[in-house]
Amino acid sequence: MDINKPTGIDEFTDLNKADLNKLVIVVGSVREGRFGPVVASWVAEQAREHGGFDVEVVDLADIEIPLALPAASPKYAGDDYPRPAGMAALTSALESADAFLVITPEYNHSYPAALKAAIDWHFTQWTAKPVGFVSYGGAAGGRHAVLHLENVLTELHAVTIRDGLAFPNYFTAWENGRPQDPASAGYAKTLLDQLAWWAGALRSAREAAPYPA
């Protein structure tokens, strides 16, 4: 026992976390030398300071994500869908999430193949949950990638958030792990406020009745 810790502090912390919406931040790039983890670290910091979320960061570079998919659809196979054992942590994180933030670069006017594969290996884990986007790239700041992601995730019955974060020319716009634009934190708060609203609304709706997908 830790004599410096009041009795029941762990239980109290767990109860507080249970009241928060679970936010899973997905690092979508697995490319060598990628910038995604830097963006994800700053975004996770903003989300924790926001106070409305229990935050978990999932890096796709740490997950086994084959491109070849089983014949059956994950929508209909449910818990029997034959995912690789190395994907269990990702599936568990997506399943437990009340909301998502996807961190994506832009490759050839779209998003990375690893991110598409991670999405396609799942279905119900995304359904009736809000998804926000943080993108980075050249002049467009990754916005082409986000447009494609919005189409894909809408097909999975997720709710995409209108206000996102985009970082054009990230290679000069960031310094020491932080965006140089002082307005970035304010934009992040707007995104997180909207994500928290949708997360609470959709969590209550899912608890009240199954989503009719």
C-alpha cells in the first residue's frame, strides 16, 4: 500500500474516467521518418488539457495490419471476424472508443494505405461514433486526405466532425514539437468541443437503443 495515497484514490480515479468519453487518437502514417507522432503528441496534450476525454493514442506502426482481407465482411461477421492476433489491441481500442481523432498526412492527394487497411478490418467499431481529423502536408495541409476519409467513414455510419485541424507546410510551421501559429490551440479546442458534444450525444443514444445499421 502507498501510505502517501489516500485510501480509495484508484477507485475514485477509475470512476472519474468512466464518466469521461473515451477518445482514441489514431496515428495514421507508418512511413519511415513520419511526422505523425509529433502531431499526435501535441494533439493528445490538447485533448487531456480539454478535460472532456480519457485519451488513448494508437500508433498504427505498432500494429500488425495485413492488406489482404478475409472474404466475409466485418459488418456481418461480428466477433467471429478472423483478425490477426497482432491486431487485438487496435480492435479493443476502437471498440472501447466513444470518439476518434485521426492524424493523417497526405500522400498523392489521399491518405496512407495502412490507415485504409486499419479502417477496413473493422466496421461496427466505428459505427455511430464521431470522428475528427487532424491533417498535415504541403500547401493543402492534408485536406485532400481528409475529404477522402470523410467519404469512407460515412459509409461505416460514423459521424464526421466539420471543424478539423490542418497544418500546411508542416516542415516549416512546427518547431520543438509544437505548431508556431498561436491560434492552433484555439482551433484544437473548437474541434475538441464539437467532438465532446457528439461523443456524449451518440454515447447516450447507443446506450438507449442499438443503432439500426
